[in-house]
Amino acid sequence: MAKVRYECTTPPHNKWWEIEYDEDMLGYTTWWGKIGFAAQGSTPKRFRQRWRCEAAYGNKVNEKLSKGYRLISKGRGPIKSGEEKKEPERNQFDVFGKM
């Protein structure tokens, strides 16, 4: 499990958002705050089905991207079994490498 960090620095914003995917628990946790300050909160989300977890994770990331957040550091998000870890070319809204 690795955190993925996004930042929004378009004026007047100066904030960050992190998400950590937990494959074993079928869920993710988010943190957010202002750049240079500690996290203001965290929200764990858990699901019963893997596909629901992956869909919710992707929707949350796409929501932040559409609000102007940009990827700062990469971790490992949901990867289906048998899938390689290499990063294929894809657009910024295609979180799981699917179209």
C-alpha cells in the first residue's frame, strides 16, 4: 500500500489530497490539507466487492483531477491479478488503464 499525492495550486488554492488503496481490506483512505500543514482529516472507505472498491477509487481520483488537482507522487493503486506493474500511456482521467 502506497499513498498517491495530488496537489491543487491554481490561485487561490494551495491544497493537497492523498489516497491510499488497501487491496487486502478492499478499501481506501484519504487525507487532505493545506500545503505545508498537517492533514486535517482522514476518511477510510471499505467495500464488499473488489469492483465496487475500484470504481469508487477511480471516481474519487477523477473527481479531484477535474477540480484541478495534479499528480505529485505515485504509489500502487488497484492492479488486477496477472496485470504487469508497468505504466502504460493513458490520459489523466483513465485511472485504471481502461477506456
